[in-house]
Amino acid sequence: MSTGNTRIVGAAIVPRAGNVILDGEIEFSSSHGVIEYVGPRRGDLRPGDINGAGRLIIAGFTNGHTHSAMTLLRGYSDDVPLHIWLGHMRAFELRMTAQDMRAGLRLAMVEMLRSGTTSFIDMFHWDSTLLGAVSEAGMRVSAAPTVFGYDSVGFPLAYEQPGSVVVDQTPELAAEFAGDPLIHLTYGLHAPYTCSPELIADVAKRAKQRQLGVQIHLSETRREVEQSLAQHGVSPIRLVADRGLFDTELHIAHAVHPIEGDLELLARDNVSIAHNPVSNLKLGAGIAPVTQYRDANVTIALGTDSVASNNTLDLFEELKTGAILQRGLVGDPDALSGEEVFGWATEGGARAAKTGSTGRLEVGAQADLVMLDITGTTATPLHNPESFLYYTARGTDVTDVFVAGRQVVRAGVVTTMDEAQVRADVRHRVERITGELAAAGAAVGVPVG
């Protein structure tokens, strides 16, 4: 083993979906974060090695769509239609300061790291301080500072400037973090029902000029599609395509309700989709036709959405739900495999995020890897490690996590943040915000005004 390397010996390893090494070894540079060997074990444990017995090693997950700072809203509004839920969210968000957002982001990163997510694609308010918090935590992010309109101030207590300034400053933020391999910036358009066609066309033009990607919510509900057809005569997907957005590196959240002609647009090589099965079910948004997307070779990532609509960031829950949901929908157990959905959580998410990971464990790839305990009750008996991975495992089975060769979770504890302090900070801030809402005459989950 080379000086400064980490060697894990004796674990079961899944280098990529559909490939298992039962008594394996992985070695990577702790300083450069690059995998130098993965395969069958090459001998006994040596001093300094990590004993992988009783562990399953996989590539780190990429959360294909979330709003991390919204962990402050976990359980704040449940069991209401999406258009009402959105009003509840905005009432709370309008009272969030930049410090509140940092607290929510840190809580989200603790939860994601502890459940095996090493990278995430995020739409919300983003600034230098928040991006710095991600880098300090040792995660990867594709961050989209999100706008709701040229004149709209999305988060007035966190950032007083309107959407036009956010759009202007996004390339500057990207340039500031260009040297950080963990940070990737894109433009963020909330949705066609909040952003004007002119703004969408403007961002599309800027994105092509600046070679920056774009994130947007599209066709999440039937109501959204029906309103777009009534107002514009086309679907939300076609509407933004007509404004040039599909000529950019485009990442779409949801795409639950495509109509005729949309699929051809979604199948472009420069386009990816975040499939969020649990959030879509909880909000009654519907079930995305992901088997059609798969058959059309659409790039699919697996996401949780925010905990305000989920209420967890555990991608293992999405993995199982995403697979069995499609089978129940069409009455065919072969409709979608756990292996395919695992590929969306790893390789598909990595392709969409563009944060430096491949979503695979292979020589030359970044050492973003997750170790799971396979000695517990739910892993007994272990006929097939992949069956455990796809249909049994939960985030609580994660023991250790590495990102770019750096250990960020050790024995179930995040090494880069003080978890107790993070939780206490969030509780204090939520108490203040809910008190403000109550003083303004709003009950929990009811928008003000």
C-alpha cells in the first residue's frame, strides 16, 4: 500500500449496479481521493488497514433533487394539495434568514452523509457562505441560486436583491468556486408558473454563453400542465423548450406528467431528470412514467425533494419505492429492477450533478464510497447482497462514508460537523420562526396573508 493510502479489506463490494465482489478490497489515495485498486482481496490485513468484514461497500449516492435548507420545515405542512402546500412553504421561507438557511443546510448534510449520500443537486438560495459550508462538510453539490422572477425577492431576510441580480451574480459565484472540486454552480429557475417566458429565454441565452447549466421544476402536477395548456397552448416542457432552455445543460425536477411530444425533448443527451417517487406520492402529484424515460435513454437521477415534502433525505427509501411502485402500476414484477434504480441513485445522479464523481467504484474514479453493516437482523440471512441493498437497506445501516478519499462519517458519526450542535441550532431557529408566524396570526401549516 502506498504512503497516505486507505485500504479496506474483506468487504463485499458493489463497484456498480449488477456487479458484486464478495470478498473484496478497495484502495484509494487519502490525499488525492482517487481509487487505485478495486477487486478481490490481495492478502491479509496489514497495520493501518480497515477491516471490511461484515460490511458492504457501494458508491456514494447523489441526491438528484432537493432543497436542503428546508429541513427547518420537516413536518410543517402535511396532507394538503401541492398548490396549498406551496403557500405554506412560502410563508415560512419568507421568515428565514441566511443564518437559518445555513443551519438547515448543515442539518441536511448531516442526514445525507449519515444515510450514504455524498453529493446533492439543490435549488434554493445560495451564496459564498452556504457553499463554503458544503465544502467544509466534505460533500459535493450542484447548487442553483433560484429565482422566481426578475423583480421577485425570493428570500428577503437572507438576500434583499431581486431575481435579476441573482441571475447576474450566478456566474460570479461560479467563478469564485471554480477551484473547488466539490462545488458546481448552475442557474436556477423555479418553474414556468413563477418565471416569465422572457426570463426563461434570458437565462437560456446566458447559460449557453457562460457554459453553465440550469435547474428547473417542470410538469410536476396535472394542474400545472393544464394551466400551461390553457395559458400558453403548450406543456411546461414545450414552453421552456421554445424559449431555448433545452439547448442548455438542463436538469429537470419531477417531469411527472409529460404529454405528446415531450419525451423526445427529455431524451436529449444534454438533459437529465430527477425522479422523486416519495415526494410525488406524498403530495399527490402522481407517478412519473420513468419506464418510458428509461426506454428512451433519458438520463435519470433519483431524488428525495426537500424534507418538507418527503419527510426524509434517505435515498434507500427512494430506491425501494421507486422500483416497486412501477411494478404495481403496470402489474409486472419485471417492469423495473432494483438494479436499474440503484444505477439512477449512483451513476445517473453523478452524470446529472457534474460534481466530479462517476457514481462507480473503479480505478481512476473519485473515492466516494459508503460502507453498510450487513451483520444485523435485516441482513440475516444474506442470500444476495444486492437484494439487501435494493429492498432492505436503510440509511441507518450506513457506518462509514468517504468523499474524495476523506472520511466524513466514522462508525455512524459525522466527522466534519458537530451533530448535537447542528440539531440544537435548528430547534432554536424553528422555535423563533413558528413564534413569528403565530404572532402574525398563522397557525402551523397555514400561510399568512
